[in-house]
Amino acid sequence: MDLDLAQLRALSATVTEGTFEAAARSLHVTPSAVSQRIKALESSVGRVLLQRTKPVVATESGEAILRLARHIDLLTADARLDLGDDESRVAPVSIPIAVNGDSLATWILPALASLPTSICFDLHRDDQEHTTALLRAGTVMAAITAVRDPIQGCTSVALGSMRYRAMCTPGFAETWFPRGATPAALAAAPVVVFDRKDDLQDAYLRRQAPGSPHPPRHFIPSSADFVAGITHGLGWGMVPDLQGEPFERAGVLVELSPGDAVHVPLYWQQWQLQSASLELVAAAVRDAAAAELR
């Protein structure tokens, strides 16, 4: 394959931005130029690389070329800085990272804020059990995940664990759990769930109530608002200690089943790529995890 850098950048920008028009704006060219570059790249590779949907998504072949394009972008930015180019004249390198919602709401942003301005971030939120799919597809260069085994072409480093406990307000506990978290009470009491990928509440129900009851559910797909829903008495839910402990100390939340915590191990998986920028990010994430996770 004879691959052209401008064509690779057009592919990366189109997948990142989602449309040819948005990619054209980011590259300061016309949508027609973006389309022509991608068609030429597909001709060179001999494969269809993009599904022309809204948003545009890479095909399986496109994912392989997308990983190459993003490798080149990252290494090019690193090389320019190594050559002594003025940081103000080097476009910041954008590093896409998949992050689970609870890490995003608690400890990861302070870690990323400590990094130099030559690095920008494109954060993709997904459940910790599913972030590796974005890594495998080439959508992101690194991921915080609950999957320990590294996917092909990546390394994996243990970060620590987030501890979750079933919590609710004292008033909610008095109304729905006067005799504690019994199977009958758990079958009736409303529960707050992050989204339909979130299994933490159901895992707790399976342990505590044989027969896996299906109580009324509130879905709140935002980590901060999820906890807010619980503090407002909408229901009970599995709250990470990083968010729940201040409310517990203030008497706003109580634990349903003392001693029945769930520990979710987290790992940092990233591409096997010798990049100074990516290693700076990895080091900041590891340091923050060592300070905040158990």
C-alpha cells in the first residue's frame, strides 16, 4: 500500500468529527477534498473504509487504517516537539481515551488537568466493562476498563479498585426497609440505575434476594446526577465511595447492608506505542489512581 498522509488525516478527522463537513472544517479544506482523499485512500487500500452513515463510522478494514492514522498523528506531534519546535506553533496532539462514568465524575479530570497544554483530550464515556470495544475499534488510544487481559496490540496496568455500596437516604430506608434489606423489601423498593449497561444494582439484588427481583427503576445516565437522585430519595443505588463517603459523613446517605461492598478493579489499557505524549498521560493516570483508588 502507498499511503498518503493527507488521506490518512482525512480518514481520522472524518471518524472523529462524524461527518465530511465537520472533518473539512477541522482540516481547513472543502468537504469535496475530504471525500476525494478518502476515496483515493480506499482505492489504494482496495477496501471500503467508511460507512457513509450519520455519524460516519469505520468499517472493520477502516478501523485498522484508523489506528495507523492516529499512530502517525501522535508520533508526528512528538517528533516536532523533540526537534525543538515551538510548542505554540505545534498543533496540540489529541489523545482519545475511553473512561467509565464514575472515574470521569471523580478522579480522572484532575489527573488530566495536570498535563501540558500540548496535549488535548477526546474523552469517550462508556461502562468500564465496555470501554475496550472502543480501544479495539481504534476509536481511542487508551481506556480505563474493568478488563484485565490486554487486547491485541495493547498493554494493561492495574490501577486499583473502586468500592461501591448500596446506599439510600435515612428517610428512604425507614419507609422501604424498616426490617432491613430483606428480599421482599428489595423487590418493592425503587432503585436508581445509571443506564441499561449498569449491572451493579442487579448484581447486589442477585446476592441479597434469591429469584432476582425486578423492582421499579429510575435510569439516570450521569454519575453526578445518579448520586443526586439517590440523595433526593428517588431510590437506592450502588454508590462509589469517592462520591458517597461525604454524604455518609453528613448523614445524608446510609448503607443498606454494612459489610457488603463491591470492589470493581480498574485497568489502564493503551496502545503499544513509544510515544512521549501518551506516556505522560499514562503516568498521570497511574499517579492519580494510586492516590484515589483502593
